[in-house]
Amino acid sequence: MNVVPVVSECFRLVDEQIESSQREMGDVRSILEDAIARLIKDRSSATALQFQDITDQLLAHAAARLQAVRVEMERARDALDTRRDAPAGVAHAMYENLLALSKARAKPVHAADLEPGSIELF
């Protein structure tokens, strides 16, 4: 069985995850710019708390996604390096794990859901 197409698809999924994480980091940067502008204008502590919460959640989410990809790639690399598993088995396991990660895309928070100056307590 030729594993090249499966490995190529795995690389595509990895690229997709990295791009998604980079977009989330871009969201954080946009939120930061907006929050700073509002803080300068309003001097609002509620906005500062809101900003901190949103950015902390988004950054943690992005970091967790990147870490999950890194762990999966290390697992596959280790299995291939030690010849513990057949290459086809490693490729298929990597594909399934990355596909599952790709489907788990929910963001922890959406900045558009919050109004300036509002606070949502949990």
C-alpha cells in the first residue's frame, strides 16, 4: 500500500491547523488594538477586564491546538524512527488523529458577542 497520499494529506491537515492558529492569533491582535483604543478613549476598567479575558482564552486555545499538532507529529515521528509500527499504520493513525483535531475547531469566545463595557460573569 502506498502511504504517500496519506502522508501528503496529513501535511495538508497540519498546514490547516497552523493557518487556523495563525488566524486566531490575528484575532487576538485585532482585539488588542480595539481594546487599547477603547481604554484610551473611555478609561474603562470593565473593558480592560473584558479584553484580558478574551485574549487569554483565545491565546490559550491557539496554544493548545498547536501543542496538540506538535504532540501528534512527535508521536508519529517516534513510531517511524523506532520502527515500532509499520509506516502505513503510522500514516493512517496520524491522519485520523489530525482529522479529529481539525474537526474540533470551536473557539472559546467570540469577541463579536460582547458589547463595549459589558461584562459576562460565569
